[in-house]
Amino acid sequence: MKKFLSVICCLAIILSLAACGGGGGDALKGTWEQAGTDYGTVTWKFDGKGGFTSESDFFDNKGTYTIDGSQVTITREGDFADPVVYDFAVSGSSLTLTATDGLAPDYDLTKK
């Protein structure tokens, strides 16, 4: 009986760890900033749970994001709710967002 309970406990632990996800987490999670844009200093905050805020001297936005490979889809709340797809790359403390539509601004951000 003790062996059976030990096996069940081990399986429960393994399943719990697997459920936590060993996928390395959200590459965008954190606060990223770029100074000197047409909008002044731009700050993006990704919460690691699919929510974001972006702020600049001229606008404040919030909404959701989803990651698919090396692309992120940003969906703002409010008047500009059409999704924008960016190719992204993270290298150390740098994040590059390149709009796939050619209309949205591109960003070269630094982790704060």
C-alpha cells in the first residue's frame, strides 16, 4: 500500500510540474522602452498573461496580445481595435517589433 501511495504521489508531482509548463515562458514579458520615436518615449509592458499596455507622450493603450512563433498579434482596446501583427525578435535586453502591414510603426526597444 505504501508503494502504491508513493507512486501516486510521484505521478501527481510530475503532472503538476508538467501543467506549470516548461515552455520557457513568455519572451515578451516585462517592460520595454524606446526613446526618440515620433511619439517621444514609448514604453510597452507585457504582463506575460496576454495583456499589455503601451504609453508615450501622445497616447496610452491597453489590450491583449498572442504569440505565434516569432510573431505577436497586438489587439488594442477602443478606437484602434484592429489587430496588428508584428514580427519580433528578442536578443538579450533588446526587443525588435517589425509591423507586417507596413503601416504601424516599428520599434527597437530595450528592457527596463
